[in-house]
Amino acid sequence: MSVGITSEGLTEDGSYNLRLYVAGQTPKSLLAIANLKKLCEEHLAGRYHIEVVDLLVTPQLAAGDQIVALPTLIRTLPPPLKRVIGDLSDTEKVLVGLDIRRRDLN
């Protein structure tokens, strides 16, 4: 599936592709997943896709996105690539890190 990118750098449908790297079902991993889902529902409802990558299952995927700490969230679309490290409990830090603009919050 191809996704078109507008001149503003957003996908044509305004959606976000997010990849969250975790290590198993640890409390920190589960907290990061829950925090990400909550943040997306509150700020990107209907305009996001989350992929959770468990590096205990597929460790080879860490090299492609240069993962050095866990959990790590990567915004793959819209470009440019953005990265946030931690359990994602600081909503403001995550929104700034993902460059979710004010118009995206409406």
C-alpha cells in the first residue's frame, strides 16, 4: 500500500504511522503501550496506526531503526522520522517529540 505525502509533509489522509519498540511484557513496556494508545485516542482519533515490535521476539528489527534504549517510539509517517524514548507518560513531551501540530489537536 502506498501513502501519498502532501506538500505540508502530512499523509494525504492526515494519519500517523507509529512504531513502538518494547522488550517483552515488562511493566514499563505495558505502560508505554497503554500510554500510547490513550494519547492516540485523545489527540489522533481515527488517524493513526500503531505497530508494536517486541525485540525479545524479533531482535534483528532493532538495527534498522537504530534502537539503543527501550521503550522507543518512532513516528515513521508523516516525514521526517521522529523518535521518543521512555514510557510515554509525559503527554506534552510525547506530543512535542512527535511534532503533533496544534491543528492536529483539533
